[in-house]
Amino acid sequence: MAKKSKRKARLPAKPVRAQAPQGAAGLLQEAVRQLRRGSTDQALRLASQGLATAGSPKFVDAAQQVLAEVHFRAAVRSDKPNQQLQHLDSALKYTPDAARLHFHRGLVLGRLGRLPEALSELDAAAGREPARPGLAYLRQLARLATGQTWEAAGLAPAEANTLRVVQALLRDKPWPEPTALQEPLLSKGAEMWQALLQMRTDAAAAPVALLKEAVEKNGRKPISRILHYYRGMAAMRAGDRATAYTAWSSASGAGLATPWLEQNLKAMLREQILEPAQAGQWQDVVNAANRIPSSIEDRILAETVGLAYYHLGYEAAQAGKWPVAVQHWRKANEQISSHSLAQNLALAEEALGHWVQAAEAWRDMVRRRPRKTDHPDYLNDPQVAAIWDHVAECYRHVDADDQVLNSLKAAAKYAQDDATQRLKLVDEMLAEQRGEAAANELERILELEPQHEEALVRLGALYKMQWDKDAMSIWRRVLAINPQNTEAREELAEAYIERARVDTPHSQFWLFGRHPEKEGIKLLQEGLQELPQHPKLLLELGQTYQRAGKNKQAREYLLQAYEVASDNVAIVGSVLHELLHAEAGDVVETLLPRVRQLPHLLPGFWFDQGRLTLHCKLGEEWADFFFTEALALVGQPWVEETKASVLLRAYELAHEDGAQELMKLYEQRVRDETPASGAIQYIEAYRLYHEQHDRQGALKRIQQAQRAARAAKDAGVLKLAGEIEAFFKVGSSFGFFKLLSEMAETWEDEWN
């Protein structure tokens, strides 16, 4: 793809929108405009639409006239007689009485050597437009060429004399005086006719020089293509195969497409190519192939050239020259259809990281595979499915999502009973947010294998996102198959919690018109019967009892949750916080020695406890208590924070929740315990920004904090100050506390 220019394009003052043509008349007008611009494809499309929408005979006739003109122009512009004939046939379907179409069709048929048909077309043209220039002469010439009598009446002297010479050339017996030519004749000079008469009179005659002179005199006339052909014939008689090949190639390039020219060229080309091919000289074959005219189509030539490129690619691959191998195999792929070639090309494209080309080559390999079961290279359905699956992986390298999905669909077609393969299709559908299609595919898998655990898990995840589906029944089916399935256990527990909570859409449906806490407790107890001792259900039940004012029961279930999941940091943190809500601070203190034993516990765990305590107004003393626990972790091998950075975090969290006394306490501790760490300058920057809105002053203090932290080798303060400095340099004026909030979320993630 070409690179886009970086220069901005000038826009008009008032953007002009291209109006789509309206109705048959608009379509035909636009078709004519496109035809005048030379866009025959566009004109053909528009005129076809105009014909399809035409509602009256007038518009039908107009559309047919335009379509005929489009096809005629396309025929004139083509240099291939067969294509010209196709377009003229299409034009005649729309305007069968057009004399010029019959005339030009007759010319093309004559060029193809189909002389009786050519005469018929010229007669049809004469019946409609007898005065068309050149028509009378061409009709008599065609009559003469088909063995019929011809008439000189109405012909110019040069035309009549030329027909007499042609008649002499067509006689079975040699003409007694080949040099006796009566002028005028239709050509520049008599050399052509002299040469032809010599060749007709003497089967060994090879008037190459005469024909060369004739070609030079008539080089720009249509007759030159015939002269090239006969010059090639004369050269062959003289044993000059190189000149013959050049002459015939010129005739073909000039538009001559007679069967005998094509046969002669093919025979000579086969000679040039098959001889080095038999000797295994593959580069010579390729060199010769580059000289083949584009108009020549021959299966033997194509297969030989393709085989040459195949071998050259194989030689390059053996030498480790994969780019060269790919180039040769791509050329071979244009000439021959072979599943083994396509496979080699696919592997080579993969070796070069050409993933799209590799995928296309694998697809060719599948299409070209042998279909008979007794063939040694036959591929069964699972093998075909595996190839399509690999095609999907190739497309995945370039994020061609639609192609990945289509390839996996093809793989599933050949792996109807392979649930693993069909699950790949499901996962791709889910990635493309095609939930309904994925659900349908999962249902088909479960029809084949009702106990398929992975399919049920994916179906449960889909149902979870749809209000009208019952995901809980799916999770129960999974647990019936595998009671230890972690995802199903967790999702079923979450579903019970979702229904039991009073502030969720599910709970509003299930608990409508009832006592929320009472019904929530009942639902959670049912969940515990189904999932005994599940820590999330126990935790939620404790929270629900606490909201109902039943602190004794709340403490009981919270402690059960702790005992079941004492190594789960998230559960432990939630239990500690909820115990404070249940007025069980003494229990929290009892649990602390065990909590401290959690492996690799981070200060962020305790910071989150303090932050939640402040947010829920449970007492600043508890926040101080938890911040002290965070300080106790400083110096552990897995802890990056320093004493100064922990004190700063405590200060920021206190300020965030308006805990003024606690904020003062930790500011004083910074000044007393870590005065050289840079933490004091950090707090000053914090105040300048928050209280005085002095951004520049805050930035200067932060930079001072960095210098002090470097001097004191305090990595914790240096990290905090660096984050704030980066924010000041690129952030917006309102984001300081947003940054702090994001930092707090990061601390929370550290222990969650």
C-alpha cells in the first residue's frame, strides 16, 4: 500500500457531495459519462442497472443502445480476438440489426480463420449498410477464400486486381507466370505478391528478402501481420528458425490469431522449452518461457514452465534461500495446479513470515487435494480440518479476524464431531462479540456431547451476561460432571451473591415485595447447602447479617470465612474490614498474628485496610493501627517501599479522607523520623499544589525531593517523586489527585 502524503489536502470552502444517479435516466446519463471517460467497466455496471430499473420501452431501448455501445468500445480496445468476439456477441444481443457490429464481427472471425462465418456476417452487414467503406471488397475476398465465385462489379481496380492475384494463389495448379502482376494492387509495392506467388509456384522457394521489404513498406498497415506470418514461413523454408520465431511472434503481437499461426508458434515454443527441460536445464526453460507471447495459451508449455519454476524453487530451498524459493514457487503456482506445490509454497511463505500469502497457499493446497480415496495423497476430513485450523492461525498473526473466523468455520465443517475444534470456533465468535452464534454452536456441541465440561462452562459464561438466561442451571450441570471445577463453583457462588444483594438488578427481581435482608440470608444459606463452606458465601452472609443489625451472627460467619480461606489475601482483607463494621475490633486484634504470617504480604494490604477504615468512618485510630502494620513490613526482602515512602502514603490517604489529625501525625513523623529522605519536600509540594494551586512551585519542590532522595539513597521517595514529576510535566491541571487515586488502586491490586 502506498504511503499517504503528510501534506494536508486543501478542502473546498463548501464540501460537495457526489450524488448517486437517480432512476434509469440518471443511471444511463452517468453510464454515458463514464464511457466518454474510458471507464467501460463502470459504464457497463451503470447501464446494466439502468436496464434493470427501466420502466418504459423508451428507457429499455436507450439502455440497450448504451450497453451495445459499451461492449463495442470494449471490443475495439481489446487486442485479443476471442475477447473482441465475446464483446461483439454481447452487443448484438442488445442491437441485433446494427450493421457495424456485424461488419466488425466478420473481421474478427476472418482473423480467427473462421471464414464461412465471417462471410455470413459480412453479408448481414451488406444487407443493412451496403455502402460501408471496404465492405464490398471484403465480401468478395471472403467468397473467394471459401471457394465461391466472386464479382468485380463495384470494386476499385486495385481491389479487383488484388482478388485476381489471390485467386491465382488459391488455384490447385501453379500459376505459369508468377512475376506477371497487373497493377494497381492493394499494398505498397508488389513485393508481397511476388513473394507469395513464388512460394505458391515453388514449394522450396524462400523469398525472405522480398517479404522483409514488403514488411518495411507496409509496416503500419493491418496487412503487416499477414506479412510477418509468411515471412516466418519463408524463413522456415530457408532453415532460419530464429527469424521464423521472431516473425511469428510479431504476427501474434500484431493481433493475428489464426489457428495455423498458433499451431506453428506452439510447436516452435515446445521445441525451445522441452529440449532443455528433458536435460534438466530448468533456468534455460525459464529464460525461454520469458519470450512466450502472452496470447499463446498451451497446457504443455504451461506445465513445463511451472515444473521448471518448481525445481528452481526446490534448489533454492535446499540452499536455504527462502526468498528465492518463494519467488520461483509463486511463478510455478501461476502455471500449474498442484497440491504439493501449494504446500511447499505455504511452508516457504511461513518461513519468511508472509502469513497472508501462507494462508492463501494452504487454502490452494486444500482445494487442489486429490479427491479419490485410493490416491496416496488423499486427505481425510480430520486432516482437512487440521489444515483449515492452521490457515486460521496464519491469519491470526496479522489480526485478520474475519478470515480467522471463516477458516475456523471451514475447519468445523470437516470436524463435525470434534468438540475441541468446534470450541476454537466458539472462542473466536466470542472474541468477535458474536454471542448468539457462539451460543448456537455450543448447543450443537452439547447435542453431541451433553457432558462436555468446557462447552458448558462457555455456555454458562454467555448466559451470565443475558438477563433472560439461567446461568445457575449451567453451573450446576458443570459441577455434576466435575464437583471440583473452580470456575463453576465461583460463578455459582457469585450468582447466589448477586441475587442476595439488595442493590443489584437480579436481587430486585428475586426479592421484589419481600424483606431484603431476610430473603438474602435465605438465598445465601441455600447457596451454602449447595456449596458448603464456600468463603465468598460465608463472607456475604456475614455482611448481610451485619446490615440486618445481627452482629453476633455476622461475626460467626465472618470467622468461618476466614478459617476456610485464611491464605486468601482478598478474603482475609474483607473479613478484617467487615469485623470492624460488626463491632468486633477485639476479634481483629486476635487474628492479626495469623494475618502477619501470610507469605510476602505487602504494605498495600494494610494501606487498603486503613483507607477503607477512614472511608467508612470506623475511627482514625484503626487507620493508624493498620498504617503501623504497613511500616512493620519495611525491610522485608520482597518489599520495595522505604519507611519514608510508607509514611508519605499514610499522609496522602489521611488527607484524601479529610483525617486532619492523622495527617498532622504522619507529617510530624516524616519530619522527625526521615528528615533527610526528601519526604519533607514532597509534602511541601503536595501542599503547594493542593492548597495554593501553585503548579510551578510544586514542581520545584518535587525536584528538590528527588535530589534529597538521591542523596539519601531513599528509593521509595525517589519513585514517588518521579511519578509526580512526570505527571506535572505531561499531566493536566486537574489530575494530581486523580493520579493519587490511581496510585491507591495500584496499591490495592498489589495485595488483591
